[in-house]
Amino acid sequence: MKIGLFGIGSGICADPQVAAEVAKHAEARGLDSLWTGEHVVLPEPRQAPSPADPDFAMLHPSTILAYVAAVTHSIRLGTGIVLIAQRNPVVLAKEMASLDVVSGGRLLLGIGAGYLHQEFDALGVPFNERGARTDEYVHAMRSLWNDDQPSFKGKFVSFDNVRAEPRPVQVGGPPIIVGGSSDAAIRRTVEYAQGWYGFALNVDQTRDVLRRLQEAGANDIEISVTPSVPINDDTVQAFSDIGVDRLISLVSQRSIERVQETIDAISVYAS
């Protein structure tokens, strides 16, 4: 089982010194990957469906992952997830290619359409267009990463006669990992992703999503899950039995010592 850690760059790990120590400890103990989430803004006062209070610190994904890339050597760096519908995809393609280059090809690009309508309002992006923008932007970014003469013509973005160098280190660009369990997320995973990521799920919920992925025609998809329960012998066995490839533990928000204890505890399952 691959074992990762979610929350680098958030909460107590928004402190760069803490993040660096956590990243180095996770790599030393053999963890497969570090993951960071994304929200540009959170509503104040907190309103549904916001996942956190408005004063919860969250560093920008590419910033914190580039920072921890500089203090590590081999651990993979995942976005869980980047809300690409909120971005200019030409700029985001450059941003993520740059991150892949400075990390030596360690980026795992988790993406999602988003669900926090207040955030979209603040950014001036129509909430009801998020799915269509997500699909279009992935294809636009891949053209910039891979085509000899990048070009794209879509509803939301069009370009031609341009180049964006350097290209990602990973051939084809960083692996795309789709987050979420909606019908649209299932379709995206099948159509253009190399992986799927489920957040805060139990075994039964995960099993149901895997069934839906299989019915939709998914093949050779790497399955990652942040379980809703602590990672232990039973958890690892249960998720492994249904075909999960990677478990990603949440960072404790109590102290850096507690984070390190969590890393020590889950590292025994890393392979």
C-alpha cells in the first residue's frame, strides 16, 4: 500500500518551518506522497458548504509544494485538489509545469470542479460553468505540455501560435487525478485521468465508487483515498481488499509532534 499525508500547507503546516520538518520526516519514514488542498478564499462568517472556519490558513498549492520540494528528494507531491475551473488554464499550465520541473518530476495533479459557490462568486467565475471549464481546461493544458505546435479552441479559452517552456519533466505532463464521487467526476476519471481520489470515505463508500468507475469503463486507474477512520491494520487490509492503491492520512492539527507521531504510525504500512 502506498501511504501519503494530506494537509501540508494547511493549519499548523501553513507554518513553513513546520511544513519543512513534516515533509522531511515523511520522506525519511518512507511515505509515498505529500498532499495539499486548495481554497483561495473562505466565506466569513462560515457558511455551508465551507469546509473550515474563515481564519483557517491554507497556502497556495504550487507555492507550498515547491517549498517542500526544495527540502526533499523523492517523495511525491500531490494537489488534493486544484480547482482548475477558477484559473486561467494557460497560466495554470505554466505553473504546474514549473512545479514539475523544480520538483524533478514529482507532481501528482489532483483536480476538481469545486463546490464552494461563495469562492466562485468572489473570483467572478460562474458557478454553473465549473464542470465545463474543468473539462476544457484539462485539454488546453495538455496541448501546452505536449503538442509541437500548441493550440486550442474552446468556449472559454483559445490560443494558437504560442509555446510555454519548459515542458513538464514527466512525459505527457503530470498525472491527472480526479477528485470527487459525482457522476461528472466518474466520467472525467474515465475520459482523461490516470487516477481517482476520494476524500473522507469509508470502505463501503469507496467500494461503491469503484463499482461505478468499473461500470463506466475505467482501466488502469490508480485509486487513492483519505479514509474517514484512522489508518491501522484493519483499515489497510479492508481498503487493500477492494483495490485501493494509496491511503492518505489527514494531518493532525494539535502539534508538530502529533503529526510526526502519525507519520511514524502509518509508515509501517508504506511500501
